[in-house]
Amino acid sequence: MDPQVPTQRALALAGERIAGGVGVHETALASPEVVDLRGRVVVPGLNDAHVHFPTWALAQDELSLEGCLSLDEALVRVRTAPHGESVVRGYGWRSGDWAEQPTRARLDEVTGSTPAALLAKDYHSLWLNTAALALANGDLEVEGGVVERDGHGEPTGILREEAAWRFKERHLVVGDDEYVAAMRRGLKVAAARGVTAVHDKDGWLGALRLWQRVESNGALTLRVWQSLPAELLPELRTLGLRSGFGGNLLRLGYLKVFMDGTLGSQTAWMLDGSGVQITSGDELAEIVRAGAEAGLPVAVHAIGDRANRDALNAFERTRDVWEPLGLRQRIEHAQLLDSADVGRFASLGVAASVQFSHAPSDRDLADRFWAGKTAGAYAYRSLLESGAVVANGSDAPIEELDPLAGIRAGVRRTIDERSAWHPEQAVSVQQAFEATTVAPAWLAGDERRRGKLLPGYAADLVVLDRDPWIDLDAEVVATMVNGRWVHNPPPWD
């Protein structure tokens, strides 16, 4: 992934680091062991720049409503799912194309008196039955949240944004032991998919302590760049914890802020005035300034064109504070951009942390809810051509934690038999790999030790069964982190 040395015939490793390659000045004595790839290809370790890892790991064992094309189909899955737990948990419904919308009354039909809580695919909406709603004892309203009500003023069972999140935090509590066990299982899946580093977004649920438990048990097999909610900034300043604090595998990264909601929940904050504003531009500017004083960059969730514009404006107004410190600010998703704002990412030095897989996954919803505006939706090539840093993630569990699948989605702009959606925004294979290796390492301040296979860099790498520049359907054979095989060590057949 280095433009001066794009390929090598061999690679020398020394312990945790790359020692050199054929034709490259070696910096350490290589191991005497030799692995013959027999035509396989090695690439730098794959990063996921936006993943809710504990939530994704836990969701692997929950009821999935992914792909349900109607309310009735979703209810059939709920009815046939095991109901032995105190709460029926599920995720993945997306009602944008459903003829009938979800309600607590319909959910009651298949769950009875057992509380049921089903998160939408975008995780910004929560579908509850009557028994689950009763857990809140009527305390549902919160600033930045939406409680949908019927014609009589009664809750329909759908909570959105802050209302959904607060309910989840109060009434859907999961113990640390359950999270850690799920994360350990999830790490094996991630390693099998070539993931060597993640930017985790679950700081709000205390992911840092969960990761510390995993690491203390010697089970951490990838690098973690951890978010923390901006609400914790006063405590972080008191303790003097700055970005980069931590060890070789687990480090404190950045503050997370939400500007708006999502496309699927129709809560994205738009220039036409629709949607939900969670954080104002003025509030974000204050957070960015305070974060800079504490040595912490900000990652701000922005979906709608108004949310993205106001986020960019806030970074621009505070540039005099954070730019001299070299803080690497970022906007998460950047899904809908007005044409006037595309070039501002590069000019301001704000990275676009996007998810290539969202474009083909969301195409039907975008065509429906953003009709006439999709020329500025998921504009990955435009951002790259403007000079912006573009990092790729999955937003798992929204999409699957699978970097190669994300790369294919970015290049092909389709994930099914249909032709490419807005193919003018497709990226090249090279650009997709740079967004999945080089850019995430840069955001974490690791550009001189990760993201490329150069002497002195960490021995984080993935063995693929073929060259993805020739055949994009290449698959993972083995994964190495810090010089240690974490998935399928050689020899191979």
C-alpha cells in the first residue's frame, strides 16, 4: 500500500514488526521460518473505522429481523423465536417499505405478556410491546427523542433517537459478563474476516472497561481505537486523559457526538427543515473547543445535509484551536451532502468516516425518502477526488463486520443482482483498500506504524487466497496481528 513500493515478491518479519522485503533496506533480522504463499497474496491488516463491537457481538445471538419485507413476516419470526428469556430481544427491522407500520398492538399478538424490544436496522428506533413499555412507567419523553403516539395520544410502541437510547440504557441492561463472553466469540469471527483493528463506537455503554477485561485475559486479538461520549469530557479533563492513552492494542481515541438521526428512521436533519436535531452547531463547536483543550478529537455522527453542513461549520469556526494541535477530526457517515459542502472536508482537514456498504444497502430508502437528492448521497468518489481523507467501516451491527464485503460494495455499488446504484460514485479497488488500511491508521495517529507493509511497521497482515486487484471476490486465508497468527496459521493446503 505504499505508492513507492506497491508490491513485493517476499516479506521479512522479525517478531512484532516487518523487517523488510526483497529490494527494501531491512531494519531487523528476519525469522528463519519461511512460509511459501503458493500464489496467495498478503495485504496490510484490514481496519473497520466504525463498528459498535460489543453491540455487534451480542447481536450475533439475538433474534434477527434482517430482510423482512413486511410487518407480517417480521411477526412470524418473532412468534417462532425462543421466548425463554425475561425480555425478547431482536434487531434488524426496517419498515420504510412496509405497507403496514409496526405497533405495540401487533407485537402483543405474538409476545403476550413477555416484554419485547426490537431495535431497527439503523439502531435509532426501538419497537416495544405493551409489556416493555410498562417498564418505563410512562417516562418516555426526552430531549432529542421521538415518542410516536396514536390519535388518542397513546404511545404506538415506536421510540426514536434519544428516547430509544434512554429506554435501552435503563431497561435493557446487559451484564458485563455477557458482553465479554460475546466479544470473545466475536473476536474469532473478526479475525477470520481479516480484521486487525477497529474504531469502536460503543463508548457510551462502557466498552473501554469491557475491552480491558478482554485484554487482561489475553484474549484481545485486534487493535482498538476507543470512543467515549462527549458527556464524559469533564471527567476526562480532570483525569488528564488525552487521545492515545493506553497500550499497544487498546487506546483511548476520541469523543463521539450525534448531530441527527438516520435515513431509515426519517430523523436525518435536512436542509428542508425535516428530521431531528440532537446537537446544534453551536453546541458542537463548544464540544470541539473543549475537546481540543483536553487533547481529544471529535467524531460526529451526521446523516442529513443540514447535519453535515452544521458539523462542517462548527469545525471551521474552531479550526484555530484544533488544527495547530494536529487533532484529526472526523464526520461519521456523511451520507447526504449538498454539492457546496463536498469539497469542504478536504479544505478543512476533516476526514469522512463512511461505510461503503451503506450505499447499496440503503439505495431503496434513499430513492424514496431523498428523491431528487441522491446525486449527493454516499458521494465517496467525489469526496476522494476532492482530496478528502475517506476511511471505511461497517457500522456493524447495522451492516456486517466484514471489510472485504465493504470493499466490494464500494467498488461495485451493488450487493445484489441489480446494476450499480449511482455508479459515478464507485471507488477503485486501490481507493477502497486505502480507505480500509491506510486512512483508519492515520486517523488513529498510527500512519508510521500501521496500514502499510514497510520495514519498521507492525506485523499486522492478512493472507488472501488470490489478488483482489484481479479478482475482487478474494477471501481471507489467515490473519496476523502484532506478529502473531490470530486466525488459521500456516501450513495451508
